[in-house]
Amino acid sequence: MYRISYADEVVKDDLPNILEPWKTEIRKAIETKLTTRPEIYSRPLRRSLKGYRKLRVGGYRIIFRIENNNVKIFIIQHRSTVYTKAPDRL
């Protein structure tokens, strides 16, 4: 089992801007996929985001890093904006 932790910006900035039905889907994906086998359900990122991984949930992307048995989530945003805002946050 992997433990999930969130960056402060995810709780303050990202989650309040997501509609409730998508929050439920994202929460379900985190609880089922990222707590069990994050390396299988996600894909590695390249270039400036090397070392991070992404999980796709509909039109949203969850960018995270696996550190031992901990999954640290850094950003949850729509795919149209996530890759432009991610380098500033990471």
C-alpha cells in the first residue's frame, strides 16, 4: 500500500476549482489506483517534468512523484492548463 500526500497548492488552489462530479472520479482514481500500484496505472513524464508521473482521469491530469511508499501529488488540473502551470509549481 502506498500513502497519499498532497502539496498545499493542490488543496488550496486545484481542488476548489474542480466540479463535484469530477472530484468524485478523481478521488476514486487516487484511492484505487495510486494507493495500490501507481507505477502500473500511470505514465512517466519527459523533458522538464522527468521524474514525475501522470494519471489521467477524464480531462484531468494528476501529476505526482513516487517516493518510497509515499505518493506525493503536486498538481491536479485540466489537461489544457496542467502542463503550462506544472513547471512553475514543481
